[in-house]
Amino acid sequence: FILNTPFHRFSILLCFIHICSSYRLKSSTFRWRQVDFSPTARVHFTLTTAWSWSSFNSGITGCESGCKANSQGTLTCTPCSNSTGGTLRAVVGDTISIYDEWATGVKVNKGVPLVFDFGDGTLPLTGERVQTGLSAVTMPVAKCRSSTDTSFGKCLEGTVVSVDRAADTMVAVTDIFYTYGNVQPLPQKFEASFQGCCRPGPSQLFNSGGSPWKVSSVVVIASKLPNESPFFGRIPTSVMPAQLGVPLSWPALATDTAGRTLTYAAGAARDLNPLDPSGLDSGATGGPPEGLAVDSASGAGSLVGKFSAGLYAVMIIVSVKYTDSSVSIVGTVAIDFYVEVVDTGGRSALPYPAALSTAGPFLCGVPGTFSVASLSDSYASSSYAASAPNASFLASLPILSGFNSLPSAVLPKLMSSGPGRAMVSWTPPCEALPDNLRYMYMGPDKLDVFFVCFQTSLSGNVSVPASVSPPACSVLPVLRCTQPSLVATFLSDRYLGLLTINSSNVTYNLWGGAELDITFLASDSTQTLSIGVDFLAGAGLSGPGAASSSLGVGHQASWSSTQCTYGGDTPEYWMQLRPALTTCNPAKRVLKVTADPRTAGQEAYFCAAATNDQYLCPSTTAVSQATCFRIVVPPPQILFPVPDEVAAADRDNSTGDPMLRTYLGCPLRIEMEAQDHLDFFDISINAVVDANGGALGPGLPTGAALTSSFCSPSSRAAVTGGDGPNFPVGPGPGYLSCTKVSRAMDWVPSQDQAGMQSRLCMRASAVSGHQVTWCVLLIVDKCRYCAKEGDTLVTIAQAFSSDWLQLFGANGGISDPNTLAYLQVSEAI
């Protein structure tokens, strides 16, 4: 069997070595992927073929490559690198030429040359041989090697990726990039094919013996990418094994990365021999084997007829609908393989191996594993307890183009991990995709999708062939996960001019009301088709996805729409697809932040991040490192001096407050002035009211009042909207209109306030919440009164229920009890 085989499958031709060793081709398959379009379309074909290794034993049998004609018309070629006793042998890494089969003097291909045809009427790649007038015993020359032939240079070659000497099997991969001519209007379709001759004769093959073979695919050129064919997995033993007298069944071997619905059907006689219905060998019969059934929806196949031991050709056709620009085209792909019926002497084959132990994909560059077990009860069972102890495993593991140049540590490995169990380990190499060499790149995060297949075998008596199960296959994606980058640039000049940068964030010092524009540039590998920028959840002014945000008492933030930009020419693969896709990489987005003056002195911390569209990748790689900022509005510098007359008063021993004494009826005025030394924030002066009866006092005493504020606007307000950093905004609520304020308190203590002591606290504050407070203890003497105009000692005595003669005696400075000076103090009332 062939253990290591690429899975770029579209159709496949399989045979078993001990039956098919008499002919060269053992299996073939190809898949295609559209690369670009308009007005022409480039398509990448990957053809995988398996051959009889021993048949490539000289240059003229194909163990050569790169043949070129020199000036004398002589061909010079590069032979296979291994030679034993004069016989060439291909090794991994060699390039071989794929020629028609040949026999001395006999044309083997029955008029059906070996070609890879692109289906557009142009010359195909060919391995056809032609006679050159030499003797009949001389090897015919390949047309592509003849400098006089129109096919000169159009040779079909392949790189050897696997050699199994015991099975006499060699696997080669051919990467073909072909450009179809004017493909407008889209969609267009072409039938590409790989054909040749011939199948085994009727002595080996019970149906379609000696007929030509052809595997083909409808290539649909679409206006939307990615666009590629479905493909098949490969059976590890290159044969569907069956036991004589035992019904055979197998699961679907095809998958479609686009998730389209596949429809399955068994191939008829015209499919098994599509090129020449009469091209069967004498005694051969055409058509599929009796009893073949294929479920149209699931693709599960079965073969329940009664057969003789031997080889049978089976074809399964898969149909898929391509829809583009409201036009639907049905394409078909085929798998053509052989079923070998073996007489096991009544021994039963093993059941299907268990499904893979993990459904997770492999990440390139990251070691990964999955396990498989052979069950002794049923394929669907998830228990490994009943694994068959003597089972060993055959696997068709992924092989990448040029894998021989890779370190052995990254190659897939199948290792036993216990009775009836095995472990597959793999570290897929990463690829920057400049040339798309190793993978069939298929999306923002998928490098490729492989279809890994397993069979179990049980060693038996040497006289009885080993029992081998039908294959069990599973989709295995390989991801390339990249992390986007995010760079912030400061485009606005309307800021204070103080930037503090450290390793994790930038601090912007903004005036309240100022607008800051921060431009974020996000980019990623061109593998990423779309990239976005937003606040990082849990650490920003708003949640992700919000167009604007406000935190109440906080800064205002709004995002611009995302501007999609392109970084210019790049060799990376997906740049060619951008005209066909809605892409946004690189991307630019502007965040406008309006500083709220109420946050002065507080740090507002927020972070932004870029996110790519690699939704299959871990979230830790799909998001860029955070770019974080702090916004600080400089706090006001409030100057609120204690008035001179208050500052000069004696101090209270317990509180340290100045004690300002006054008298009944005496007008008391305290003039106050406050300002923001930065000349930015508006300042207000008010009495503090401690509603809870605390130390700040009850506020203004009864009868006291504050005058209206006299405001002086900021000198900065004279210049608004300028370019300088000191003038970011015009006057607004809380700034630039009243940066210096004057106010006074007026109070005339009433008669019932005699002896009162009340703590008055005055406060100068800004909208930011910053404040300066000073307090004074107001004391109203009991026995003193300030006379007002018209007062006499008699009226004062009457008002206070006293005797005017007593007052006259206590106030020696009064000469006339009926004539009192304004605000003259009367004592001992």
C-alpha cells in the first residue's frame, strides 16, 4: 500500500499491486482551484498519479526530466538520481516524465494518447509517443520531446513524493498553472481531463478489461473566489478490499470545502469506458459490477453481488452545483477505482476503524496529534474498550509538495500507541503563501483541507491474505493563523501638548472640551480578507461594535466608518483575488474623543484592538495586541484666599477657624474672590450646606444672602478654534467663561440671633469637582446693637424691653439719647 499520499483529490483510479503489476498506471487524481479572472482566468491543477515504480527504469521510460534541445537539435535531459547496475531508479525528489506505455514495435495506447487536456481546444500536455522512422524495435519518441512537433515542450512531468518498493508503487505530484483565454461573460465551464490507455485485460479485470480510462472534471470559472472543486480521499491500500461471499460497504470518500450539497451515483458502462465503447479486449465485458449500489445523498457504497475472486472496476460520480451571477452549472467529478475480491478462507475482515479522537484542525507550526482505534463491535461506537488487540493500521496521510525538503520533525507520523490503537502526530509547516507551493490555499485561515483515510488489517496465516477493512475517512483542515497588528497615529493638533509614552500606553493631556483624533491602522497577512478595529471589550469607552459612546460623566467617543485600504503590490497569493472579494485589509479607522471637563484630574483608560476574519483560529491569535491610551484633563488650580478681615480675626481654639464677631443690626459683608490659575475652568463660589448637621455647618445664617457672581472670562476665550495647543475650544459649560469670579455675602443679624454662634463655610469649585473651602465662626454678641437711622435710646429700649435710662448710663459716649449716629453701637441692651 501507499502510506504517504497527497489528498488533493478530484477523481482517483486505484488498483492492487499483485494484480495490476503488469501495467504502469495504478491510480490518478486531480483537483483544481481558480486563482484569478478577468479577462483571462488562471487555474491551479494538482495532478497526483501512482505508477509501477519498476517500470521507470531508464530515461526513455520516463526516468528523466527537463529535456531541452541544444543548438544541434540534440535533447539533453536530467536523469533520475539513483542508478543500480546501469538501471535508473526514481527516488523521492526526482522529477519524472509521464509517457505512453510502449512495447517493442507495438502501439499500446489503442489510439488513445496519454494527455492532460484543459478542455478549451488548446494543445494539451502530453506523454504521447510517435514513431520517427526508426526501426520497429526502437523506442518511439515522445511528441513533447521532438523539436519538430507542435507539442514540443508541452511535456507532462511530476515530482516523486513517495516510493514504496515493496508494493512497487511510486507517487508523483504535478502542479499545473494554466491560463484560460477570454472567459467573459462569467461563468464559463471547461471539461479538463487526464486520460490514457489501458485498463488491465480480462484475465485480470472482470469488467471493462483493456478499455481506455479517463478521469475528468468540469472546471467552472466563476466571478467569486475562492472557487475550487470537491475532491476525494485516497484509500491507503489503493484498493477497496472485499472478501469472497461477504457483502462489502464503504462510507463516502468525497468532501467539499465550500459545504455544497454533493449528489452521488454509480458510473455506467459509458463512464467506465468513455472514449471508445468498442475498445474492450476480446472476451471482456463492460459496465459496472452486478450489485453495486451508491446512496445518492450520503455517498455510502455497497457491493453485494456474488463474485469470483479477482478485480472489478467501479466508478462513482459526484455532482455539485456551482451558482454564480444567478447562473447555475452542474459539474461532475468521478472516482474510478478497483475492488479486489479475495478468498480469505472464511476469515472475517476487521470493521471500520474508529473516528478520529479530535475534530479540531491542525495549526501550521504547532505540533498536533489525534488517535485512531480499531473496534471489534461497530464503526459508530465511541468506546475504545473493545479494540481489536491484533489490529494494525494503514493510513493515507497528507504529503505536501516538496515535502522531501522539509525537516523530518514536521512530517506526519503514524505510531502504535497500544493494542488496536495508533497515534498520528504532525506539525504542518507554515507557509507565507508567496507562491502557493505546498498548500491549496482556500480562505482567510485555511491553508488546505485533507481527507485522511484509515484501514485496519489483521495478520493471518501466511497462506491466507491479510484481512483488511474498508476505509474510514475524515476531513482534516490545516490552518494558518496570523495575528493582526494595530498602529495608532495622532492626527489632530488640538491638544494640550503633553504626551507621556511608556511601554504599554500613551497618555494624552487634553483641555476639557478638546477633540482628539486618533487614527488606527490595522493590517495583517494578505491571507486575511477583512479586518476590523474597535474598542477592546471591558477596557474602553464603549463596548465592541458600538458606533459612539458616552459614559455619562465621561468623555465622548465616536468611531468613523472603516476605510479599506490596500498596501500596494505584494507577492502574496491572495492579492490577486482582491478585485473579486469584499476585502478590507489593511483598514483605517479614526476615533474622535471629546474630553469631558468633569473628568479633570482623573485618568480615563481605554484600549482598542484589531480583529481579523480567521474565525476558525484561536481567539488569542485573531485579535491584535491591545493599543491603550490614557486621557487626562489637567485639573484646575483654584485660588480662593480667605478675606483679609476674616484672616485677621482671632482663632477658635478647638477648630482653628477665625472668629468673626458682629452685633445685632450691624450689616456684615464678606467679599470673596476666586479664580482658576490655569485660566480655563469656570469657578463658582457658594456656601456649603451640611444637611446632616456636620462640621461644615448649616450654610448661610438666616437673613444672609450672596450677591450675584461677577465673572471675568478667560483670556484664552478671545481666540477660539485656533491651531495652537492652548486654544482648543471656545467657551462652553464649565470652562472659559468665568475663570475668575467675585462674590460677597451680606447679613444683618436680627434680634432673635443675639448670642448666636454659627460656622459658615464658603467653597470655590469647578465643574470638574475640584474645590477649595475655608470656614469662619460667626459670633453675634448678645448685648450690643448697631443703631440705624431714626433709632433713639427710647425706641431701642422698647424693642428690647429695657429701660432707656439704663442704656443711657451704659453708653457714656452718647450725649443726646434722641440723636444716635448711624451704626453707633449701643451696649448692655
